[in-house]
Amino acid sequence: MSVIMLLIIGAAAGFLATRLMKIETGILPTVAIGMAGALVGGLVLRLLLSALGALSGLVGAVLGAMLLIWLWQTYMK
């Protein structure tokens, strides 16, 4: 994924993240948060997945499962 795509996705991610975390920010800080998060998250995951090689599918599955557990605990109480 190119850096430009990470920035576009990051803008949307910033909007979603600030709404999910219930943080009130303006448009520019929201976009900046999302773009920075997309860059950091994308680079970290790319490094992690390339380092793990064959186990990358397992890492993705565990991260997805953890996200679902968090969502379940957060919204089903």
C-alpha cells in the first residue's frame, strides 16, 4: 500500500477513531490524528508481518479476534 493510500485511509480512520474514542476535535486535528495513526500502524504492521513471514496470517487472525473481543466487551455490557 502506498503512502498516499495510507494518508487517505488515515483521514477516514481519524474521523472514525475520534468518534469511537469520544474525543471532540476539529477537522484538521482529526485528519492529522488519522494520517499519523495510519502511517505508524501501517509501518508497524508491515514490519511485523514481514518479520514473521509464515506466521503473518496467525498474527492477523489474533489481532482481528482481539478487536472483536474488545468490541464485544465494550458494546455488549
